[in-house]
Amino acid sequence: MADSGFTALRQFSFTTRPYLAVDDATGEPIGLDDVDVRVGWMLGLISGAEAHLLSGLWQPATFDVLATGRDSHGRKLPRHGHVAAARLGWTPHYPDGVYVPSRVTRVVTAQAVGTLRALSYRDTAITALSARFDPATGRLAAPTAAAEYVPPGFARGVVRQLKAHSARTAGAAEERLRITDVQAPPRTSAMARLSAADRQLAHLTVTDAVMTLTVKLPTTPAPEGRAQWRRVRMTTAIPPHLHRRPITEWHLPTLVLDHRGLLLRCAATDAVPAVDVTSGTTAVGVDWSPSTLGAVAVATQTPGGVVSDYRGFTYDDRGLGIKLARLQAEGQLLHRKAARLTQLAATAPPEVRAQLDAKIAVLDGHRTAVGVKRGKINRELAFHFGRQVTDYAAVAGATVIAVEDLTTLETRGHGRVNNNRAAQSARRKAVDALTHTAAGVGVTVVSVPARGSSALCPGCDEPLARPGGYHRAWCPRCRVGGNRDHVAGVNLAKRALLGKNNVTRRRGQMPAIRVAEHAPVRQCRDKKSPTPSRPRHRRVRRSAPAATPPVGVNQIKIVPAPQASVWDTVEPATPHGVTGSREVHTSPTPATSVVGRMRSM
């Protein structure tokens, strides 16, 4: 486990909503609906200026500067986006007669530079792949150097763009294609990242589980001077699960508007136990399964070698996977309907086109609602999976959790429907949730190579036999086997133990082991993996006597199912005496929480 007395800093995020707003200068209360309107005015100015700046910078020279990381004088570009934009002379423009503070301009340039820096890698990949693309066949030539390798899924997306560009230009060959040739400037969502500004625009204070954000907002849609930007002090509740955490720093949030109003996407830094990966002797391997989200197994390094009991734990998604598959099929059906109606509307008369456009709008609304529901279920599934695996690793005494490298993991050979379903699973969310949850108990999540984990024997590294079908694995040479996913988990845990001294750490990425080393894993009789806890249902005493079943009929025992949600069911009530809240209740029942369902990522 973690070294005693040593801690490390970890950043995480959570969401919350204000329940009180007042004018910072006069102290007069402001309705939350009015705050939403004023925030919408500021987001409109920011998104409009950001879109105009991105369209003006959408040229190859911009990505050449970002790729080199130096300005015209050869100096290294600063890390902060707004400082780099100021040095390069990238200035946003606003409508005539509109006054915007310089700190808001910082937010605009920081968001625009962050978007362009994220697309710089795609520009480099498109340039390399276009040199190997054949417009006649629509295929890519084999790479000649290791530096030209890109993930297969990323390459397929670029090939689709290259095919579309070839169709638009009638197959005209170009020596070098850039991202500006194959796609339009990106469209970004309306948001305000206050972390790019300083106290002149916003500042944050936290006292007694209450967070107070003071931010400068416009009083009109088109402010003409500094007097039309006034400070608003908003009070929000901190989620209960953060009250006992050792928070060392609270960061300025990002302001967004959704269907419920203003949403604050906050971030904080807390202290977690420090972990030494090289000192661990027990590892847990997580194998992503097409039938469920994942399965885990344990391997232990002893003086005599690596041993395992080849027993594992398969995650039970409680039926949420079936629900996700149904929602995915529903979303694809709505997409096909909308696409077909769009084709019909292109050649329809004006009267019919208006009716088709109305139907398309309804279908798009339903598809958006399905996507939102899928996102909520995926997040719930990911954090429940992270908690289950973390508890399993803590009981086993593991310091490392090995997961398959998702950049090299591609689902193939299971049919179009199952491949698509597995590709859209919440694996990336599950990894993020597992990394966050495991760090709280002093366990590190590392990425290991995925190739051959389910096909090779952990003992002799030879191909496994499938005597019982796809889900069974057996090695006649080592005489070991069992569930296919559990055997893969042993392989992944073995790779983490053997490569713990060669861990690669990159900024913004999880630790990774690039090379898969082999050593025989011996099956031991001692139990190494813990027994997963199973939820036991509470007995309920019935006041009425149970009915006597008829003779000859077997009585079916009905057991209540576990709750589908993994979050807390008790939510804090809105403080009494709140002024300006949009929550108005006519019944004497307590007010529901304005915090909503907020959980750290």
C-alpha cells in the first residue's frame, strides 16, 4: 500500500449550482433567473469572439507556430494560453460599441489557444497520413517508420476525411494536406473558464462547507462601458462527500448554462497517500470484456516467481449494460430517421419541407435526450465499477491496478452490432473513475499492452485452447485455465509486476508500461484473491400473515432487487431564509436540494 506519512496532490472536479445571489456592491438580492440571463449575455460575448478568433486563425501558419512552440523571435511560447496569444498578437474582436474587460479577453484567448493546441496533433497526423493515402483505392500505404504509426481508429477517421476531400476536388493530388484543407473550424460550446482570469474578474472563498463565487457580469446584452459590468456574489453548497476530504486548494470554476440554469464546473486539489509502484508485490489486472464492463484477477510476485490462483471477479453491471444497449439502438434509429428525412427535405416542395424540418427537429431533440441519458448511466456505471475494483484491490493488498491500453485496444470479430456496442462502452470513463477512486486508498492505475492478454497462457506464453467456447480458456501444457477474462487479468497483472521498474510517466496521462515482459505464472493452491462481497437483502417483517400456497404449486420467493443508483439517496435541504431562489414550494414538504446529483470525477 502507500508509504506511511507521505502524501501527493490530486486534482478532481465536481459540479454545483448557486442557491443565492446578491449584488456585491449594494447587497441587494438578485433572482437566479436574472443571474442566468446575465451569465448568458457574457457567454454570448465569449463564444462569439472565440468563434471569430478561431475562424481567423484557421490556417496552416497557425499550426506551424504551435507545432514548433516558438514565436517569430525564436522564444519558447508560454504555457498559459492567454499569454501565448498576447505574444503572438492573437486578439479577439467584439461588436462595435461593446465594452468587454481585458480579463474576459483572457478567457477568450485561453480557450481558443487550448482548442488549437489540441488540434495540432491532428494536423500533424493528417499531414503524415495524406502522404500515404491513395485517392484511387482509398487506402493507406504501410508506414515506413515507427514515428508514422497512429491508432487504427484515429486513422480510419482521417481516411474518411481524405476520401471526402478527394471527392470534392475530383481526385486532384496534393503534395501536403493540412487540417485546414479537410475540415472547417471547430465549433465550441458556450462556456467561461474563469481559471484563466484573476481576481479582477472573479475570486472564490470557501467557509463552513459553503462556497462563495464573486464574478463580474454584464447588466445589458451589449455593455457600453465599465459601469455596466457589476460584481455578483453567488453562494453554492459544497457536496457532502467533500466535507471530510483534505482539500488544499479550491480552483475557479467554469460557467455553463444547461436546461436547469447556471452550472458551476468546479475543481479542487486534495492530498492522497503517495504510492511507490516499484515496491509493490501484488497487482490486480483489469480485462475489458465484451459481455460486461470488465473482470479482474490477482497476481503476486514471490521469491520463487509470480503466482496466482487463477480466480477472478467479474463485475456485475446490475442490468445497466442492457439498458445502455437499448438506448444505443434507439439513438441509432433516431439518427437514421433524421438522416432519411433530411434527404427527402432537400428535394421536397416548400410546404412539405417545413413539415419535414419540424419532424427532424423533434427527432434531434429525442436523440439529444437519449444521449444525455446514456451519459448519466455511463458515469454511474463507471464510478460503481471503480469503487468495486478499488475495494477488491485494497482487500487483496495490491498497490498497482493494471488496465489495458485503450489506444491499442480495438474490438473485432464479434459482428457489427457487438463491435459497435463494445466500442461505445464507458471504458474511458471507467478508467478515469478507477484512477480517481484508487488514488484515494494509495493504489496506482497503470496502462499495460493489451495484445495477447486473452489469447496467450500466463505460464508458457503459448496460445490457449477453447474447449468450452469463447468464454473458456485452457492450456494443456501448463494445465491451467478457467474463465477467459480472468486468465487475461492474470496476464495484465503479470505485465504490471514485471514492468514496474520501466514505467513511463507523461504530463496529463496515466503511468504506462510500453513493453510486455514474460515470466511463467505458477498456479498456487493458496487463495490469493479475496472473495467479493455480495449485497444481502434485509429481512422485512410482514404484519399480515402470508397466504398458504396451493398444494402442488412451488412457491416463488421474491427478493427485492438492489438499488440501481450508486449515489447517496439523502440530499441536503435548501437553507432556510434563502432569497432569490427559483425553487418555490407551495406544499409544507421540505424543499429539495438545489445541488442536484454532483459527484467528483
